[in-house]
Amino acid sequence: MIRADLIVEGAAEIVTCAARSPSSHSSPADAGVIPGGVVACADGAIVFVGTAEACRASVTLDPSGLRIDARGGVVLPGFVDAHTHLPFGGWRDDELEKRLAGASYQEIAAAGGGILSTVRATRALTPSALETLVRERLDAMLEAGTTTVEAKSGYGLSRESELVILEALARAADHPVELLPTFLGAHVVGPEYRGGGEGSRAAYVTLVVEELLPEVAGRGLARFCDVFIDQGAFTLEEARTILEAARRLGMGIRVHAEQLSRTGATRLAIALGAYSVDHLERLDAGDVAALAAAWTSRGQDAGASPGSARAGAALRAPVAVVLPGASYFLRETVRPPVRALIAAGVPVAIATDFNPGTSPCLAMTPILGLACLLFGMTPDEAIVAATRHGALALGVEDRVGSIETGKQADLVVWDVPGRRHLAYRIGPIACAVVIKRGRIVAHEGRRSGASGAAPRIGGLAMLVDLTTRQFLEKLASDAPTPGGGSASALAGAQAAALVEMVASLTLGNEKYAAAHPALEPIRAKAAVYRGELADLVDRDAEAYDGVVAAMRLPKQTDEEKAARKAARASALRYAAEIPLKTAELSVAVSDLAASAAPIANPSAGSDLQVAAMLAEAALGGAAANVRINLGGAGSEEFAAKANERLDAWTRRAAENAAAIRAKFA
Ligand SMILES: [Zn+2]
């Protein structure tokens, strides 16, 4: 059996986003959907993904494990947002009217707006204020289903300020959203370097190459180096100087390419083995062919972790990262040739490009919709682009971006009936649960406590972890589970708890010292049984859900009928075995109560009577559940043996209850 500490079940679809073969990163049209699937995790990693039936047969959940009911929602890998300008001060909402009045991006920048206005606002922040902003934005991203994010510097543009930004990102590394920092000192030329001589742009490139890059790489402050290669930013030759220096330092490379004009940045990125080329509005057919050729010759095997010694030497094939948010916001009518890229087998990723000037959007779901409506991607292509291909663009495809055994347990349960809704709906979509490395980090659209302790959520956690009131509400509802079997197990668990209580009251009193040696093991055993019976509250519901699932299997052909019959018998057998276990533990609790009665503190006598009666009720209820499922379980021998044991236990529990009543009456 596979051990699990977390199971996500009850989903309409598990969208794995797994590649069809380990070496194939194309075929994004296939998002790898498992209808009604289950994901199981242990120690932060995915240990099982498959059908509910296969999960029941091969996965066992730890007694302290968590079972999450996706309630007919959709489970996806956490989004991987591969292009953001997350750390910045100030918004640029005042530019909206200027833009609407017809001013271009370049005109706004020339008038003192644009990137340099954000540079001023960012430099004005204290390091701790910047860190707070970063953390708040990461919270918002997490609540919107993003679990891995790339974040670029580039609004400092001076030695000191660029370092302050990267240090703020480094301090936020403990946030549940995994941060991959990128040094974008070459975003535009720093404001102090727009004159001549020591204040020239050449001097700025020298600052980046000779001072900033060695310090950033030496202190491990960024995994990647990015350059904005475009009109008003950096030339191809300046970029080559900067990027080659970054490569020599072992940093991964990515570039802003062909956004406002075609510069040849993509060819440079290919030559340098970049992880990604981003934007690509003005990519030409030759560039598409060159990217495709790089993927054919290098594939993913060329990869090495950015920041590692090998990364400097390895040549990656660049992922095409397109940014529909920026196209939308800039009302750009020239689109990146996304269909041509996909047709040529180039992996396409989508990202928010979150920044205050051209894409003030930090959630991925609106980007999915824009990718479809503006760039002509299918919803499944957009989903793969936002997960697996985002991970590929960041060189973390071996850990995140898909739901596959061995990968990090980064999962999002979406409260939508089908995956298409993620691209189809305009506006907020509720993220029911966000899981990072196997831990719940947000639920019902809200970040969980900073302590990272797994919250117990009504309707999503294990039944046994609900509040009493919530459990009773669920029990009272017309949902098939929890039912009488779960209620019986809970009664048994309460009986065990009362036996423990009575034992503790006696053990804590010196007057009954003579009874202590006998009561110590009674208390210990009751504690164990309490835990097992509490676990059975959920196991019983799960068993019945299995029966319901088997009954829903198709029954058109003879083959289907036979498969359904076998599945039904196996589910009923399990649905009989679980309450049989409840019955067995309940009679054991009843026995403990009976052995405690003669030696227990008599002031707790009524508690012991309640324990005995609850144990008897638990046994009786469990027995009724065993017998109702025995008929279809397909084994007369199993049924006969179970009936025989139940009869004996029922007599014994009645005797125990009578004896305890007699003792304390
Ligand atoms: Zn950008």
C-alpha cells in the first residue's frame, strides 16, 4: 500500500497537465484530464494520481491524515507565473486617461511617466515597506491559485536600489508562494545615466556587468538575468554584453523580446541558451522556425537548474512566454504568433507580466481567458501554458507544473464544475483550497494562518475534524454521507473518550492507588481505540461513497456489466468490513468499561454507564451497517462468519452494560 497524509477526492476533474512523454513538451492541447480522479500526497510530494477505485485499492491514509473533499470542483497544479515585475512601489492608474486619450507607451515614458515614475516610487520605499508589499502581493497571488512565481527587479536601476529590491525578495523566500528572483537591472537605463561621460548609458551597462551582476550572482540574490531589448531600452549589442556576463556567472537567462519592435532578441536568446523569450508580439516566421529548431536539437535535456554551475554551460531551448495581459492593457493589435509557435512544437507559456504600467493583474485566471480570446489558444492549451510550460520556462519542470507522482504537492481545488470555466469566466473565481508542498496554504480564497498549520475546514477537511455543530449539520443533510455508520463510529469514539476520562479521574486520586496498575493500561488502550474509531468516522463515509461510485459505473455492454458487478461487490465488501471494524473496537471499549467499573472512582460512575451505553449503541449501529452490505458482498462464508461474531459481541456488550449499571445504580 502507498502511504498518504493527504488525499484530495470528490473532484469532477483532476487536470494533471502532465506531458504525454517525459521528453515531449509539446502537445499542449492535451491537459491530461482524469474525470473523478483522486490525488494522494505524502510528506509534501504527490504519491498517487488516478481513479478513486485505484486509490482505494492502493493508498492508505495516515490516521492523522487529511482528506479533502473537492465537492465536484476541479483540481489543477498550482499556477506557475513565469513573468512578473512584482516588487514595485506606486501604481500608475493616472496613466489610464492619458492612454485613453491616445498617448502611446513611449509617449507616456517620454513625459516622465512610465517605468521611471515607478522607479521613483520604488526608491522612495523603505526596505521593510517593500518587503511588506511583496508579501501582500504574494498572498493575493496565492489566493488566486498561483504557487510558484518569477519576480524581476528592475524598478531600482541603481546599484543600491536594485539590491534593496532583490534583498526584499530574498527575505520573502519563506512565503508559501515559491519565488524565483530575476535580476532585471537592464530594464531601462537608470535615470542618472542618460547624459554623457560617467553618466552615459555605456557607464550604466558597465555598472550592471562589472558591479551588480557579480554581487547579485555571488550573493545568490537572483537565479536569472533578464534584459529588456527594445526601442527605449537596450540594444542587442548591449544585451549581449550583459547576458554573456550573466552566463559566465552561472545565471540563467531570459529576455524581453520583440515586444514593441523586432530587434533580433530571440535569435540572441537562442544562441545564449536562454530559458525563455518573453512578449514576442513582433516575432517573425524565421524566429518561429529558429525556436522550433532549438527545441528539436536541444529539447529539455539541455536543462540544468539556474544558478548551478552547469547552467552557465548548458544551452536551453527557450520557452515562448506570451503576456496577454500586456496586449490587452496596451490595446496592442499586433499579436504574438501563438498558433504558429504551437504548430511548430515550441512550448508556449502564459504569465501575468504583473506590473503597474502595462499589466496590473496578478491573477492567472483572467490571463487564461485573454490567452484564449486574444491569442486564439484553446482553454486546455492555456491551462498547460499556465502550469507545465510556466515551470519549463523557469527550469523547475522536474518539481512543479503538473500533477504527477514524485512531483511537489502543489495543488489547487477550484470551485468550478469544469476546467474550461477557468478561461471562460470573467472576474473572480473562487479558489476553494490551495496546497503548497502538501500543506493547505489558502482556503475559501483566503491565505491560511502564517503559522502554516493546516486549517480544518467545514466540508473540506475530514469529517472527524469538523466542529460538532458542523458535523451535525452534515449528518442532518440529505447527502449520502455521513450516515449511520459514521454516527456509530463517533458514538464508539465518545465511549472510549469517557473510559479514558474515568480512568484519568481515578489515576489522579491517591485514594485509589491500589487500582492504578490496572487502570493505566485501560486508559492507554482506550486512547488507542478512540483514535481508531475517530478515523472510522471518515472511513465509513468513504466506504459508502465507494458503493455509490460503483453503482454509477456504465452498464451498457456485457463487459461493462461484469466490471460494474465486480466493482459493486468489492465496494460492498469494503463497506461491510469498515463497520465490522467499528463493531469490534466498540465491544473492546465496552470490555474496558466493564474492567474499569469495579476499581474506578465511583464519583465517575455515571460517566462509565454512558460509556457502556454508547459503546453498545455504536456496536448495534455498526452491526446494522455490516448486515445491510453483507448481502451484496458476494461471499457467504464472509457473511456467516461476520454474523457469528456480531451476535457474540452484541451479547457481550449487553452484559457489560448491565453489570456497570448494577454496580453504580
Ligand atoms: Zn515584463
